Amino acid sequence: MGSLHSFSCYLIEMDQGRRNFIKNTGLFTAAGFLPLELSFLNSFSGADFDPETSFLVQNTHLISMDEQVGDMENTSILIMNGEIIEIGHDISPPAGIPVIEGSGAIVMPGLIDCHWHLWTSLLRSMAGYNEGQAYFPMTAAYSKVYTQQDMELAARYAAAEAINSGITCISDFNHNARNPGFVMASCNTLADAGLRAQVLYGGYRDQPSNEATHFDGITEILQELRANEKYKLLELGLGSRGAGYEHLASDWEKARELGMRIVIHASSTDAQKGQIQQLYNKDLLGKDVNIIHGNAATPSEINYMKETGTHLTMTPYSEMRIGYGLPPVNSFHAAGVNLAVGVDTTPLSGNADLFSVMKLLLNLANAEAKDEFYLKPSEAIKMATINGARTLGMDEITGSLRPGKRADLIMLKKDDLNFSTSDQPHSLIVEAAQPANVDFVAVDGRILKKDGKLTNFDPETLVEEAEAAFHRLKREVNQ
């Protein structure tokens, strides 16, 4: 593909006037906004593509989340070897390319979850309503009896739900990282599932404050991920200790030397106000940092985040359920901070429905502003797609649909009782869509859900395994 890439780069340098002309014709190729005869497509033969990562979606309504491509009706998308090659009308693919009919459907980028503790997924809705059963003590008690096999099963259980819900990329903050094996459990599972992911090596609930962060284990896993083709869709980041950790600055320096992105929970509650200020004072904020929650962030802290390009991920269902307060989405949005979304933890959020997260944030924003038109549906969709990709440093790869990017996409069929009739696709996605409407999911061109069914998971068997593991864990906790 090296020569093809060089040829593409040459073609992309064509003048902007020609680009605009071709854009208006509705034809896009991976070589730029160019006529098909000037792209490299005509040189492809049946032997040049992998049928497992190549297909054509035809006659669909495209929501690209790309400013140049925009939205297009009655459109086709050609995928070859996991890459988006062409977007346009009446595309004639090379012989042998599988064709997927997209009429009466919406195709959009796969959803991106920028904060999820996958290991807690076996504990769905287990946060109780008294002090002893509250989220933090409950998960702390269960964390101690988890095995590496439980970590793997929890990640597999979550990955299947993610794919079923239209999520194609996950940031897994592993804060039960008792040893490298507990983190590799997620890495192996996510790689086998076919998801794109950022896996964060964090600490663990009962970790002594004087115990150093496991950089030996981090380096070991980092080398394995970067050396093995199996993990090509995975990146390892630092799941940081809290803002008050004595060696925080040196941890972040080490992570940055290793080329790792950094994620930290900060300023989540009123008692934690000023934590983002502390990070700013230590010159730690930056474009490689994702702050989780930030519900108690002050106006000056929000401005520091904008100044430094620091990202924020909101997880409104867990934040509201645990009593952190309402996500200050309007303050961050007005300041221009890049906002992403996440499930966080199903013991609090219950499920992995990012459609409902988008809807909740839109409604909260408009309610606070007392303005029906304050936050547009397209802005909510950005939070779950291209903004999420920027947060993870993957926006040149995923998060929007345009030629040259990898094929992480989902299809929503408009023939369900709750998802039909409307001609306002952005509003329909945010206000009406549910995981059950996701008919098709592909990551890096590999089809993970088709005709409403998962292709690499048996949900019935997986539920049985998860149920058995949960009841065993519960018995061990209660001994």
C-alpha cells in the first residue's frame, strides 16, 4: 500500500478550486476529492482486497460527522481492506466486493466511549442504597476476589454489549490493575473482540498510597502491544492516580516519555474543587490529558482546560446516580472545551446506551439554558464520535467517515416502531435511537454485527457465564 499512499498524497495536493468542484458532484475518494479515473481504484483487482474487511454499503443516508463530506442521501460507501476508499453515488466496486443494502437506513461513525471501567461490568446495578452497599465500598469488596479470568470475562461481557450498542471504540480505565495480567486480560479480550480501544493501566482500590505506580508492568505491556500485530487496534495509556498523589508529576513525565496519553478523575465533587487548578499549577494539563467528570470545575479551571487543549469526558448517568450533581455541560461547551462521553460503570449507569447519554446531555443543556435551541443534536453526536476520537488522539483514524479513514461505522435501520418516519436524522439519532436499532457494526472494516446479530459472540452463552461468575463472586464476598 506504500505506493498507493504516495500517489494519494500527490493527488490530495490538487488545487482547492478543483476540490470544491468535485465535492459538489458528490464524489469522494481516498485519493482526495478527485474524479474516479484519477484515483487508484481502477488498479484494484479481485486479489487486492480482503473479503473480511471489504464491502460496499449502497443507497444509504450518510451522517459523516466530517465537515467536508457532510450529510449525503442515497449514498454509497466503498470499504477496502478496512479503509474508506470512496463515498458517492452509483459507485461500481471491483468484482467480488460484498454489497450491503442501506436503503431506509442511516450510516454514521461508530460511537466512541471515552470512559468505562470494564472490569465492573459483572456488577451491573449492584450499587445499593445504604452506606455499606454504596458504589465505592461495594466495588472495593468485589475487586479483591476477582481473578484474572474474571477480569477477562467482565471485559468480554462489556465488549459484547458495546458492539451491540453501536460502540466501536472504548477507553477502558482499569482501576483493578493488581498486576500486568489483570490489564492484559482486557487487552486480549478487546483485541479478540475486534474493538478499537485505549486500555488504561491504573491502580487498584486498596492500593497503598505509598506504593509506586507499576511502571515495570506498564512498560512490559506497552512493549507487547507495540510489537504484536494482534493488538494493532489498541493503545496503552496511563490511568492516573488522583490529583493529590505525591508522585503524580513524575508519573506523568514517565508516561509522556513512553508516548502514553493520560486520564485522571478530577474535580468530580465539591470536596474535590481545585484539583484541576492543582494540575494546571504543576504545568501538567495538555492535549494528551482526558479529565473525567469535572462536575465541580470552577470557571477558571474550565478556562485552563481550554487554554491547554485538555479534554473532558462526561458520564452523566453515573455522575447523577452517585450524587456528583448535574454535569455542567453548558459551561464547558460555551468555553470551547472538547467534550466526550462515557458509560463509566454499569453498577451505576445500568447499561451501555450512548444514545441515551447524548439525549440526556442535550436535554440538560437546553434545560439549564432555558433555550430549546441551545445545544443542537449534531453537537451531541460530535461528543460521541469525532470529539471522542480527538480525546483519544485517534481523530485521523476514526470518529468521522471520510475517504482515507478506517471503516468504523454503524447502520441504524429506520423500520422500527421507535425509529421511523422522521426526516430529521440528527434529531432521530439523539432523541429516538436505542441499541436495538443498531443493525450493523464494523470496526476497521471487520463486520461485528450484521442483521441485528453479533457475529463473534454468542450472547446466550456469555450471559450464562457472566451470571455464574457474578454469583460465585457474591458468595466469596459474603463469606
